[in-house]
Amino acid sequence: MVYLNSTFYYHDSRNSIPLYFVKGDLTLRKWIQTAKLSFLALLGMALLSGCDKSNFIVLNPKGPVGQQELDLIIISVILCAIIILPVLGIFVYIVIRYRDKPGNKAPYQPEWADSKILEVIWWGIPIIIVAILGVYTAKTTINLTKPPVKDVKPIVVQVTSLDWKWMFTYPDKKIATVNYAEIPAGVPVQFILTSDAPMNSFWVPQLGGQEYTMPGMAMGLWLQADKIGEYFGSGANFTGKGFAHMQFRVKSVTQDDFNQWAAGIKKNSPALTDKGYKQLSKPGLEKELSFSSYPKGLYEDIVNKNGGTYYDHMSHMGDMGSQSSMSSMKMEDKK
Amino acid sequence: MQNSHFFVTGDPMIYGADVSIALVSVAIIFYLTYFKKWGWLWREWITTVDHKKIGIMYLISALLMLFRGGVDAILMRIQLAVPNSHFLASEHYNEIFTTHGTIMILFMAMPFMFALFNIVVPLQIGARDVAYPFLNSVSFWLFFLGAMLFNISFVVGGSPNAGWLSYPPLSENDFSPGPGQNFWIWGIQISGIGSLMTGINFVVTILKMRTPTMRLRDMPLFSWSVLSSSIAILGVFPILTVTLVMLTIDRLLGGHFFTMTAGGNPMMWVNLIWMWGHPEVYIVVLPAFGVYSEVVATFSRKRIFGYSSMVFSMIAISVVSYYTWVHHFFTMGAGANVNIVFAICTMIIAIPTGVKVFNWLFTMYRGRIRITQPMLWVMAFVPCFLVGGATGVMLAAAPADYQYHNSYFLIAHFHQVLIGGVVFGYIAGMYYWFPKIFGFKLNERLGKWGFWLWQIGFYVCFMPQYALGFMGMTRRIYTYNDSMGWDMGWAPLNYISTIGAFLMGIGFIFQVWQILYSIKHGERDVTGDIWDGRTLEWSIPSPAPAYNFAILPVVKGRDAWWYQKEEMQKGNVHKEAVKYEPIHMPNNTGIPFIMSVFWFIAGFGFTFEWMWMGIAGLIGVALTLFARSFQYNTDHYIPVEEIEKTEKARKNYGSVHRTAN
Amino acid sequence: MQQSISAHVSDHTQGHEDQEGIKLLGFWIFLVTDCLLFATFFAAYAVLHTHTNGGFTASEFNVPNFIIETFILLISSFTSGIAVLNMHKGNKKGLTQWLIVTAVLGAVFVGLEVKEFMDMAAEGATLSQSAFLTSFFSLVGAHGLHVSFGIFWMIGILVQLSRRGITPVTKRKISMVSLYWHFLDAVWIFIFSVVYLMGVM
């Protein structure tokens, strides 16, 4: 309580000037007042613009992968806050109480520089916090390598980052798209990522976190949309001149709509030829495009020609590749 | 490709810069010639081997580079302030963020750090110089000419534009032809060799040059931080050197270390560069921690709390920092197990760092806190670094990082730890030791303007960027809302962030003004102990004489000077007639500068792929090395009479010693 | 000048003798960093040694050539050791002769290495053929450059030795160059076993 009083005392005597101020002259004080006000105004603006929660797409996931990552984010924020907030409080308290000014009655012990108990406490607490967060991190990391739901047959979408566009190939449907992808809602999607250009990163924030697309590598990323909708996707790793324009759209639709969409593309869109791919892979921007077919083994060729023969990709793709192609064959049978 | 035109053209801003660079150069040359200063420049500065002067040159270079990097930052923020901006073209923006990052880390933070190493360490450990004064001069000139080589890319040849760590294959010939990327390689390579030598120099200085009575366990914490940082330099700068050599081999000789074709492996670059890059971050932050320890103890008038714990935590940080590099690319698909191990190692490094914060707080606890300029920056550091550290732990959780990676959340985080941790620390160090090297204090009032503009500017600039990260904005995009019809609502926060950047810029201008103003009007330090300090550097006059200590000081424990002052106050010190002895000092030499010029020539030649010039430069380097090896007359003695004369001129030596209450 | 320095050394704790010791310590630390330099090249070789791009593979190395190279370098390490022994005995002539033998052996080693590289290049196995060859030429070439530098360094020291004889300074320089030479020998043992032996086996 005594401490609290002394806090007030400081506030009163110094006209609420930030406490680490020694001898502020008048103009400076005024200036700081305005600075504070404008800072608050700016903060207000920031909050207002942030009011639209839907803008914070990372905090507003639409699928189980993004949700798990958000859970981890929240856990980590809470664990960090457990340390940060008290420490900030202690900091403010100490700075106020032990200021060097005449008449300060607070104890002064210039030789006190050691305390085993205190040391144990502040080595111990962070260790405990890190241990807890470590466990959650490990759990989530392992979870994300598996399909988000077990009982639904996943589909495979192959992703190739080019300069400066995204190509999606559907091995089950044998169709290809550029700068947009459609996926069925509620179905786990195994995106298999590679690049035929400098490495990029494939990121659809509302479905889940990103993964690099790299030449010569084929790496799996599980994502899933729970509801139908349109999600923003972008390249996250710098690739040069046109990088800022590498956005794409991921549209999640019902399974029936998805099948219909694929059938429509099969029927109405042009084919992607070898020559066409060569043209497509040249540096430049592109609109959204659809192709009814693509050269056989295009994706594997892309991976292999960039050094894919030197790596073992199965560990990255998991064993789901064969299963999903089986499932898609069944789907085709139904038609 | 750009070989057709040697000079960079096509942008009015570049023409403007060219003109101003030319004018400034002409002005400097005119000034030096008119006032007949060339000889002075050569004798007093270029050929100097005095660690204090080298430190001053590092400091000036660092501030110049802070200006250049800051201008880059402002240009980027102007471009991003509004959507669909056409202020900068894509390539130009890419060049600017590349040079901003490279300059701020390698040509601003590193020399600023070396400035503090040079200015403080020998004084603090009671030494008359560093272990290798010649090598020290080589280090500086390698850094300086490396930095100059990097900076002239602005005018000739074109700037690099593949990012500050230049991931291949983007940085390979196929995607980044021309001299720009080579400038990046050679600028860093040359200055990096200098950094490595500085590392060796300070490890040996601290281990071998301490005044004989100073035990390691009584050594001031700043010197400890320099030791741990230097050891980390030894561990990782060779990796950087080799990694850059590999990229050179790829680009110059058609090699395939990191190419997409012929079996090259770009992922190897990402690993190697971060094996250097991550410890590098700790290399620059550890000395800042050292500064905080000194400043907090001095201005709390109290011993540093938990000294052993502080030393242990610094060593722990420099060791664990070797095992965290993968956290820069959790998203490269290394596999769950690898990610978990590196995630946890990264979190572990937060523990000793957190312990240090507690120790600083409890140094202030039951102390008497004087809020001076250095202390102000330390107080700004504590909350800033706490939050930055917390977001670091958030980033360390690998799956969460999948969402933060390469987004503005990451940008906000590392600026918060690098500005809040490193820059604040170096600025605190600059204010703290400025009177020691120059003999006068920096003006408080202007300093406070600078301080508050920096503080407010910092939060206004970077807090919105955390939010932008959550809104899905990725780094290194030169424009938004411009294609595919996406409006993600990024505009207002970007606008605010730009305002913050300007505030920091104005803050920097105030600091420059403060320095210029104080040269004439700053409070003079007549005692040598203007802050009532605790460590040996405050026991000698400001500025320190060339030989630092006329008599090597006797140290009886930690905070040697503080307790010596107490003894003096009690009258326990008997004034004995001191008997001086001649002091052995190294001679000035022009070889380091000439050798570095040859390095510059070599780097320039290889940058433009003019092999004849590159090889000629390297031969020049070898010849200067030989010339040095044949130099035997490399030192001299300062005679006793001269020492006596200098020492007599000291006034009020150690008279100030106030205790609280 | 020379005289005045030696006069001071006697009554100084921080004399010349001590400085030479400090320089030697710095050189040891430099060797540690050089070791890391080679370690990085080794790491790259380990990652890339199978990336042969359908061309020259590690099993095609010229076995007699690299075995002779190894022997020559080992012998030169031995002779540099004899040189240092002579130095400690104060035998300037023996020291000079054995240093010359060491430098000559080093030159032969470099010559053989250059020949090996030329032969490979003649077969089309150049640095730009595959990632494997890039990493091979860089690792072995870096060692070769170190050896070449060491030869020039020895020549410089030999000149100084003939002018000044065995002094604390030349002693320290010879100790350094011999340390350097043993270090390069140790690195070569690694290259010999990791690159050549494991390659051809």
C-alpha cells in the first residue's frame, strides 16, 4: 500500500508526465501531450480499421489445419503473457519506487547483488513455460503431418510455382488451372508443392499455414476447408519482379459442384500442351486460366528436371498419393 | 546484361542521388585540399592503429550507414503507404529492401558494435591496446571498403535485388544476371573477412591483455559480452565466407552448388546462410546486453545483480544460438522431428535471455535510479524487448510459424528485437561512452527529442505490422490491391506504419543535430568520470591518452574503480610517488589501408567479371601481406617525460564520488 | 632502435617475448576458423557428392595420382618438423635446408594436383559439369590454394631467415608456418579418406 501511495505521489507532483522524464521544460511537455494524443488517435484508427474481424484472416480460419494453428497461437500468447505482464508491472514499479530523488525513503542496498531463491525462481518459471509450450508445439507439429480428418478420402492437388503465377494440376481429374484452385469442402486436400522457378511459398491463410515450393522437391501440405467459400492465397517467398502479383484464389465448393466444375473444364477449356507449358513458364503475369488436360507426367517431369531424381519424395508425400488416386478412380466410375 | 551501360540510369531519383554524391565528394576533396588536411587525414586517421581512433571511425561509418539504410526504409514506407502506388517500380523497390537489410545488419549493426568493442574493451580491462593493433586497422579498412564497394552499386552497375540473404536460385546468374548480385557478394565478403579478424583480435585481447590483476570472474559484463560475441563470430563467419565463395563459384565460374540444374541444391544455401545468419543476430545483440548491464549498474548506483548468472546466460545464448538456425525455414519441409527439435531449442534460448531481464530489473531494485540519456534508452529497451521476445517465442512454435512466416508479423518481430534490442543498446552505449572518447557529453534536450520521436515512431511503425501479418500481408511486396482484385484491408495500417517510420527518421535527425550541437556546446568532461562510473575506463581522463593507462591499474574485484573511489574517500589510499616506465606502442602504418584498397579493386573486378582486374587486386593483397611480413620496425616507446607531461595535465582526477542518501 | 628495445625488454613484463606468444595464440585461433572453412566445404561435398548429373563420378578418380600426392604431402609435413627441430637447436643451415625441401615437396604436390585437374578437365569433367564436380574442385582446390599460399609464405620466411638469422620473431614465424603446414596435412588426410578413398571404394 505504501508503494501505491508513492506512485500517486509521483503522478501528482509531475503532472502525469511519463515517469522516466527528469527535467522536462515546458515546450517539451506540451509537445509530449500532443504526441500522446496523436498516438492515441492513431491507435484508435488502427483499432477501428481492425474492427472488421474478417480482415484478420489468420485469426479467422475456415478449416481444421488453420484452426489447430490458431489454437497454438492462442496458447503461446497466453503463456507469454503470463511472464510478460507481471514483468512489465514489476519494471514500472521498480522504476517509480527507486528513482534517485531527494527524500526517497525506499531502501537502498548497493551491495545486494545475489539471491539464490530469486535466481531459482526466474530460471524456473521460463523453463516451465517453455516445457509446456514445447509439448503443445510438438503435438501440433506431428498432427499437421497427417490428414485433418480420417474418415474422408482425400484428394491430391499438385501445385507448381512459376515466375510469376501458380499452376495447379489435378492428377485425378487430369485438368489444370492457373492462379486459382477449386477444392471440395470438408475433404482433406493434399497439396503437393514444387517450383519451376526460384523457390516460393504456398500460403492460404484461412485454410492453414504455408510451405515452401522448391525446385526439385515435391512436398506435401495438408489443408482442408470446412465450408464453401473463397479464400485468399499468395506466394510468400520473394521471387523477383512480379512477386507482388502472385495472388491466387482457392474456392471451396460442395463435392457435387466440384465434380461439375471439373467436368465443365474437361468439356469447355483448351488443353495445356508441352508448348503451352513452355509459354506459361516464361517469366510474366497471367490471368486465371483453365485447361482440360495437361501433358502426361508434367508434374513429375518438372520435379525431376530440377534435380528431383536426387531426393526421396515419398517421405514428404506420405502414402496418401496412391489412396487418393484410387478414390478418384471410384468417383469417376460413379459417373 | 547491364554491361552495356556501366552507370545506372533511368530513374530521376538515381540521377538526384548521383548528383548529390558527386557534390558531396567534390566538397570533401575541396575541403581537405583547401585546408591542407590530406596529411592530417593520412597521419591521424588512415594509418592509425590506435583502437580509440579506429573505434571513432567505426562509429562514424555506422551512423552514415544508418542514414543510408534509414533512407531506404523511408522510401519503402512511402511506396507502401497507399495501395497501387507508383512511387517506385518493382525492381527499384526490390533493390531498396535488399540494400536496406544488408546495410542495416552488416554495415550498420556490425560496425556500431565494433565501434563499442574498440572504444571500450581495452579501457575496461586495463589494457593499452588490443592484442593486434595492425590487424585491427586491417579489419576496419576491410569493413569500410567492403561497405563502400556495396554502396557504389547504387551509382555503377546496379544494386542487388534478391533480398538481404539472396536465396538461390533467384540469386544465381539465370535469374539475377549482372553486377548487382556480385556487389552484394563482394561487399559482404570483404567486410566479413574484417569481422572475422576482429573476432580473433578481441578474443585474444580479452584473454591475454587484461591488466595482470584482473581475473576473468572480475571482468566487467560488457567485456564478457564482447568475449561471447567474438567467440560466436569465430564460429560462424568462416561459414559465411565459404558460402559466399560458393555462390561466387556458381556465378563466376559456372559452378552448380545452388543452381536448379546439374544437381545443385538451393536448400543447402538456405541452411548454410542461416547457420551464419542466426548466430549473427546473437552476435549483434550480446554486446547490447553488455551495454545494458553496465548502464543499469552505473545509473542504479548498485552492483549488477546475479553476475555469475549473467555471464552464464551469455555463454548459454552464444552456444544455443548455433542450434536454432532451422527456425528460419520451418516451412521448408524438413520433417516434424527436425522442426520440433529446433523449435524447442529456439524457445530454450529465451530462458537465459529472460533471466537477464530479471537480473537487470533486480539491479535497479533497491538501487537509486538516475534517469540519464543512456538510462532512458535502457528503459525503452526493457518493455520493447520483452514484447519482441514474446513474439519470438510465438514464432518459435513451428506450426504457428507456418502462419507467420514471411508475413509482416515476422517483419514486426525482428525489427522489434533488432531495433528494441540492438539499436537501443548501441545508442545507449554511444551516449554512455561518448564523453569518454570525445571529452564532452551530448546535449540532453535534443537527445530527449530524439528519444521520444524514436520511441513513438517505433511503436507507430511496427505495431500495425503485427496486425498486417494477421491480415495475410507478406513481406517484400512492392504494391498491394493492384492485381487479381483482392482488397484485404491493408491500406490504413500501412499508412499508419509509414507515419511511424517518418517519426523515427526525424528522431535520427535530432540525434545528428544533437551531436553537431554538442561538439561546441556539450558539457565538457573534466573529471574523466562524468557518470560516477564503476569500471576502469572511468579512472582515466576523457578523452583517454594514447597509451590509456600510465600505470597498469590494480584490480581487487568487480567494479574496481567504484571501490577504489570508496577507498580514496575514506582516505585509505596513500599517494605514493609514481614511477613511470616507457610504454611500448605500435607504429602507425599505411599497409592496412593499401591492402584493403587492393581488396576493393579485386572485389570490383570480380563484380564486373573482369578477371584481370580481380586477380591483379588479389596479387596486390598478397604483395602487401609480404611487405608487412618484412617490416620489422613496427613499434616504438613513449618516453617517461612525455607520460609525465600528459599525466600532469589531468585535473580533478577521480574527485567525484557521490553516494545516494 | 633495436638496441633500445632489447634494453627495455629486460625490465618489462609485457616485452617482445610475450608479444610473440600472443601472436602464436592468435594463429591457433585462426587455424580453428580455417578448420571451419574446410568443414563447410566438406559439408557441401557430403550433400552433393551423389549429384553427378550423369557425368564423372567419384569412382573414376586416378588412384596412383592421389596416393602419390598423399605421400608427398605427408613427407613434407615430416620435413617441416625436422626444420623446426633444427630451429630449436639453433642450426640455421639445417633449418634453411629442410624448409627448402618442404617448400619443394609442396610445389610438387601442387603440380600433381594441377595435373590431376587438367586430366579431368580434358575428359570433360569440369567444374561446371555437375554439382558433385563443383563441390569436389572447390574443396580440393581450396586446399591446393592453401598449400600454394604456404609455399610463398615459406619463401618469404626463408629470405627473412637469411637476413636476420634465428630471432624470437623468425622463430615465431617458422613455428606458425610449420603449424599451418601440419594443419594442411591433417586436412588432406580427411580429403584423402572422405573424397578419394570413399569415392573409389
